[in-house]
Amino acid sequence: MGEFSLTHILLLAILGLIFFGPSRLPQLGQGLGKAIRGFKQGLNEIDVDPKDIQDHKQVNHTSQQATQSQKQTETQNS
């Protein structure tokens, strides 16, 4: 279960021909190929450097401290 056999692939091909017709299938395949290619290129463009992650954590920590300080100031002024 969960595996594609030759029967499954043939059934999908026949259903594709019935629903989309022989003239439309190449266009659908081309669109799917472009979408997959674009997705892979997007994944390859993501460049995460451990130093960038550490910098982000430091900025986030500083931001949290500033928020807490602001809340304390507002409480004292009320």
C-alpha cells in the first residue's frame, strides 16, 4: 500500500487523457515541470549561515528586554 505500480500509473494516464485530452496534457506537464524547477531553485537560493542565526537570536533577546523595560516604565508611571 502506498506504492505506485504499473497499473496505477496506467490508470492515471487514462484518466488524464479522458479529463484533459491529448492536446492539453503536454501543457500541463510543462507547467508542472516549471513549478517543480522553480521550487528547487528557491530551495537552493536559501543560504542560512549559523552566524546569521546567532545574530537574529541576539537581536530578538535585545528586543524582548526593551519591551519588558517599557512595560515596567508604563507600570511605574501609572
